Amino acid sequence: MRKSIAATVIILLITGCATAPTNNSLMTPREREAKLLMEIDRARKTEETSINRLITGRKHGGAAFLARQESEARLRSIELYKSLLKRFPENRNDYMAEASFRLAELLFETERVRIQKFLDEKGEAADPKPDFHRAIEAYQALIDRFPRHPLVEDALYGLAYCYTEQGDADRAAGWYSRLIDLYPDTRYALEISMRLGEYYFDKENLEEAIVHYRIAAKSDNNTFKDKAIYKLGWCYYNLDRYEEAIDTFFSLLDLDAKPEPSAGSLVDESISIIARAYAEKGGTPALAKKLSSRPRDSRAPAILFRLADLYKERSLYPEAIGTFRTYIKRYPGGKDLPAVLAHLIESYHIQGDTAAALNLAESYPEILGPDSPWRSEEHTSELQSHSFISYAVFC
């Protein structure tokens, strides 16, 4: 939404140099309007010259020169737009709505620049307090003065975003909701759905969060889709709606079906929550049934291993032993097989079944030997990490 401020500022810099009409009270409304249009047209005609001047100045003065020029131009432009809006309070033409919106944007940008300057001086650990009240007032004025103008859509978003930046989540949510109510097909719809989902999730109003996450989850926009599905799954899990949570997280895994997860993906977290959901309801038999009903899934062994390890962490050793054994049976070539064997032997040992632990340790050559399915997958580092450690427990 935020436009390039440099070009905007340059236009405004020139506009600010335009001569204000004198004896304004003696002019008719039509004459005042014509004078205003002439001022705007003069600014547009000199834009290219100003751009070239600033580019030349930057070559000699560097970034500091350009930043200073932008700041000065921004301040002059703000004063100009304030003056225009004050001088023509009854004017409802499009160019006055645009001036009102431009003023709000410049005030927003001014505060953003102040915050960035504060961070540059104090360091990223600093905690500046955003204050967008001037931009908020300007957006509100546009909405009140031009309620039917197309720019109201952007003004509503800008107003809500200001409150978001200030940390006022309640007011932000209220304005985002109003924007959606007035413009159901707004181009901000997906972003707002995600923001409202997060708002209600933080408020622990999970049913309302689900409504908004579903909208973002159904989109083809990858900016929001993955996270929306992930948070939707969390809503179901926190509501003890485990089957819906499981289906949701599996759908997220299906979006990133490559053998190695993409950087920053939510694959590992999804695997963990699926395991937790089955630990709460259904257990290993339900997970095995689910995996059997799905196409061959490269994540399936990891989910089963995670469930077994979760049982072990909770000291549910019989369930852990059964799940580890299920892994060995279903995935003899699984990447995590040495770790599974190590955990299984340890579980037997804690249970006091030393014989079973020793028998399993002695079967290592058969399970992990040169002719085993696991070796055919060319796993080597996993064997180095786990098999000898497991033998050492009992030697």
C-alpha cells in the first residue's frame, strides 16, 4: 500500500512552491477551484525537472542529502495540503479527496521515518513508542468528508494499520472489520482475514478465529495460506477437535511434499502436533489406519517416530514400545530406524525387560546389516549416531 515516498515528495515539493491565491475572499468558488487546479497542474509540469535536480544532488551529497531533501519536501507538502483542505472546506471533488489521502499518507510516513531514525541512533534493541495520531486524524477526516469516494477503502486500511503499528489491537480489529463490511471484495481481504484471525486467536476466541483463518487458508496466496492453515489446525487442537486438527495439519504437509522441507516451512511443527493429537485420541492404531488410507507419504515415518517418542517422554512405556515396534515393521528402511532401535532398547530397559532389550540389540546386524532394507537407502550417519550407543547401554 505504501507508495514510493521519493517521487511523491518531489511532486509535493514543487506544489509547495506554487503561489497561493491572494484576496481569496473576493474570488468566486469557481475561480478558487480554477486557481487550485492551475497550482496542481504547474506542479505536475515541473516534476521531471525536480527529479533530475534531486538525482544530481544525491550524486554530490550522498544519501544524507537525499534524506534531508525528502524530509524538507515532506514537511512543506504536509503544510500545503493542510492549507488546501482548510481553504476549500466545501470542495468535494476527487482531487481534494486525493489531497486529503496524500496528507494522511505523508503524516504516516513522517512517523515511520521518525521511528526508523530512532532505531538507527539507539539500536535495534530500542523500544520506540509509535504515535500515529496525526495520520489517524487525517484518515478519519477523509472518511468523514468523502464517505463515498473510492479512496475510503485505502483510508480505512491506513487507519486500521496505524492502530496496528501503535499496538492498539482492539481499535485495529474494529476498523479492519468495518473495511470488510463496507468492501467485501477489497484487495486487502486476505491480509485482513489473517490479521483478524490472529486477533481473535490471541483473545482465545477460537471459534471466531476459525472463521477468519478459513478465508485465508482457502486462498492461493502463499503469503498467508500456510500460516493460516497452521493456525487453523491449532484452533481445532485447542478446542479438542482432534480429527479436524489432524486433517488440517496433513493438508499443510501435502503443500510441502518435497523430501526435504523448504526453509522456514511449518513441516516439523505440523508433524509434532499431529503426533500430539493422536496421543490425545486414537493412539498408534488410529495413526496407522490414517497412514494406510493415504498415498505413500514421506512424512509418515517421522510422525510415527514422534508419537512413539512422545509416549516415552510421558513415561507411557508400553505405548512407546508398541509404537516403536510398529515403526520397525512398517518402515524397515526408515531414516530414523537406528534412533527407533535405541529408544526401544532404552524403553525395554526402563521397564525391566532386560532380555527383550538384549535380544533386540543382538538383532542389529539383521535389521541394519549390509543386506537390510535400511542399508539399501544408504543411511550411514544415523548408524554412527545410534547403534553403538545402544549396545553400550548393556555392555
